[in-house]
Amino acid sequence: MNANIERGGRPVAPWRLKDYEILPGVPEAISALKRAGFVTVVVTNQPDIATGRSTRAILDAMHDKLLRYVAIDDIRVCPHVDGDACACRKPKPGMLLEAAADHAIVLDRSWLVGDRWRDIAAGHAAGCRSILVGDWDGDVPAGMRPAHARTKSLPEAVAVILREDHLQAAG
């Protein structure tokens, strides 16, 4: 959805609104999902809120910017760090399960698209098919079940979803 910032040799979410950039093709890709009847929900880990590197107000401003350009139905945020005993932080499926309940989403007919192993693991735990976007392979746990597909961008991931959805509907 948005460009990552590289810090310490690894991609991380931006901490400041001025660094928040929606990637090319994202609005059109999400619109294509909406036209196909998909509910679109962002589920995001934001530990920088807990650590004080960023604030909820800055994150809300980033999400407001996103919603001006992209047709997202809902945004779920986990503001916790790994050591917190929450059910929402991916790779746990809490945010996905809550969104599914709130929006009548059938998880085994749904997709999770993410750029981190935690996203893919959360999708698996919730029963979704998953697509890993990008080429970051750092810190992937040994033996982790791979994503259903891997693409270079969100628009490519959406093309996979629409193709698979069409094939499934054709039966």
C-alpha cells in the first residue's frame, strides 16, 4: 500500500507523515477488487506507537491520506510490540478474525496480501490464502508455510487474486 523506509538494512514503516507515500497502482488495484465484490481491510502492526517512535495521531493522518485515494472498507491496527500479550499482533490472526466477524467475510474464500512473514502467517492462521509482496526474506522462521503466491507489487497480487477468483467461480 505504502512505500517502506529502509533502516538498518531492513524495510520498516514510515514514522512521519511526510515519509508516507502510497505506491503507484495501489488505488486502481484496490478499486478492481471492490468492483469484483471484495471487502478490503487493512490489518497493520504498528509497534512504533508502543515504542514512542511514532504516535497514533500520525498513523491516523497516514490512514486519512490513504483513504482519500484508496477505497478501503476498514483499517485494523495493532499498536503493540512482540512482548505484549495481545491477540491482535500478527502473526496472530486476531485482527483478521474480528474483521471477518464485523464484515461477514468468509475467510477460506479470502486473501491476505502482505510484505512480511508475519502477514502470511496470520493469513494462514485465519484460514486465508496469502500473497507475499516484495523480496524481503529477512527473519522468516524456519519451516514456515509459504505464501500461496509471491509478487513484486500489490497490483500484481490483485491480478493473481482476480484470476484465481475467476477460475474458482468458473468451477
